Amino acid sequence: MLIVEGELERPRSIDPSELRRLPAQIDDVSALVPGRDGSAVWLRDVLAQCGLKPSARFATLASGDGKFAISVPLPPLLERAMLVYRKGDAPLPVAKGGPVRLLLAGKVECEAPDIDACAMVKGLGRIRVTAGKEPDVGHVHH
């Protein structure tokens, strides 16, 4: 389950199989993220269904095992983030970052001023939309 919570009108838990029924499917993420494959939906569409509150400014992206979380500004995330949930006709395997993996369209670098490449979270389990930045977990720049 992917838990989507925080500064939302309708927080919810989403089974990865539900993502297939959302409009605006990305059938081939390799066109947007070279070297990656799978099918996805835009994060902005998922959050729009949940009803972003005006106070929403950041999103904390956390792995399902709780060992990693990164808090990033919401605007670039809404522009570039997609939730990959399928490879071919099968669910995205854990070995590829499943059951849900967040990828960012375009070129992304670590410690970039707008959004950090570390926001591409494998095994995404929770998206918490917040008014302010939250502490990162297991995220260290060298």
C-alpha cells in the first residue's frame, strides 16, 4: 500500500494496482527517464485526486521499510515526479524498486537546488504532504 497523507482534503491508502486505473498513464517511462523502464502515472494526478490544501509546500517521500525519507519542495515534484508501478503487464518487482518507485523526469543531480536526485525513492511506501520541510532519514550527502 502507498499511504498518501498530510495537507490533503482526502488522504488515502492506494494499492499499486489502483494506479493502473488512473487517467493520463505513462506507458513507457524511458521516453522521460532514459535507462529506466516501466509504466507510471504522474504524482500530480494522484495528489490532485487527494485534494492538495493551499498550505501544501513540501512532500516527504519515505520508503516502505522506514529506512529512508527525504523532504523536498512540492512545486518541482509536481512538475517532474512519476510513480512507476508496472513493468510490462506485471507489477514492478522489488528488484526494480517496486511495488512503487518514484522517478523524476529529465536530468536530475544530487544536491540540486530545486530537487535532489535522492527523491527517486525505491519501494515508496508513504508520501506525506506538509507545510514545512521535515527531517530526512538515512539521507546523507558526501
